[in-house]
Amino acid sequence: MIVGIGIDLAEVERYRFDDAQRAQFARKVYTEEEMRYAMRKRNWAERLAGFFAAKEATRKAFGHAIPWSAVGVSHERSGKPVIRLYQGYEKLLDQRGVRTIHLTITHTATTAAAVVVLEA
């Protein structure tokens, strides 16, 4: 049974930071794992936009704000992206009866999109 769904779009251009801006924004929004992953890629701004869209889609699926840094995008060995909750927000899974969080992210040079489905 679906207990929540969220979708978000992010314009890649908004994530093309200089080094100082990227460091400041990263402290507020991204996990260390997300930053390591994105910065290994040639088109890192596309990854940052995708991660932001995934975080926002997750917040929408749960129906309320969760701190940006408490929602993280990780990857399985296969490369499949997954949502992880941190800072005690993992408890939302049990509180909402969520057994699985489905995530898909896509991006082009200009736009990133993410969809999150919470399944009981």
C-alpha cells in the first residue's frame, strides 16, 4: 500500500556553485556521502540538483519538512539510488508504517527530477 508520494524538479544551473558557495550550501543541505559522490562526477551540478530534488520529494512524500541534512541519498552496489534518514528521523518509518522507500532520479544538463514513493 502506498502511504506517500512526492515529486520534485530542480534546475541544474542553480547548483553550479563556486567553491565557497558550494561548501556553504553543502553544510546546510548535503551529507558528506552525497558530496563525495557528486564531486567524483564530471557533471557534479547535475548530481547535486538530483540529490536536492530527491530530498524535497521525500519531504513531500512524508507530508512535512524534514531537515535537509537528515535526508540522504545513497547508492546500492548496483548504482540504484536509495533514501536514508538520519538524526533520529528514521523513527518516521515505523511511525508511518513505511517498509520501503522507492526513489528514482533523472537529470539532463538543465533539469533534475526525483520521485519518491513510500510503501507500507
